[in-house]
Amino acid sequence: MIEGRIDAKFEAVVDLDLRVGDELKRESFLVDTGFNGFIAVPQAMVSRLGLGLLDVQEGVTADGRIGYFDTVELTILWHKRELKVRAQVLDEALIGTRLLRGSRVRADWVHDGQFQIEPIV
């Protein structure tokens, strides 16, 4: 089970471990059910972790516009397994619904409330 919290802005925040070389680096991500990708990372995180750009993908923004987004490859620890994902480089670190597939999400939607993601398949 992956545990997180509801922050002061009433957003669900989860800390994930990322494999960078031989090390695990812990980073915070917002859970965004309006983002249908796997995961997104900001440029500052890409630079800090020394990630190389993979390619550019076309996508649709939340307001329906077509956009082009840089991508990077990440290895994350997800439900106790390493998982390679292609992450879009956006303004914020986000977990999207594609990564949440096959999971149950539970939340106590109050400040400092508990947030949990557990596998169901």
C-alpha cells in the first residue's frame, strides 16, 4: 500500500521513490484524477535528478488545446515493484489515472487526512 496525506490545499500528496542510477530518491507528487497520463515531473526535478529527455509527445491539455510535451523515462517504486514509465515534463509533479489503473484509492478529505493507494488486481 502507498500512503500519503491531504495537504493544507486539500490536495492528495504521495511520496514516491524513484530509481536514479543505484540510488532511490524520494519525491512528492500530487494525485491528479484530471490527468490521464502515467506521471508528470517538473523541469526542476528533471534537472535535479539529471534525467535525459527521451522525446516529445503530442497531448491534449485540460482546456482542450493540443500541446507538445517533453518526456523522460523514470523507474518508480509502485506497489513494492520497480516500474518503468514515460513521464511528461509539465509544471508540477503529478500521478495520473493511467498509473492508478488497477488500484483502489481511499481518502479522508480533511487537512492532514490519510490517503491510500492499494492494488486490487
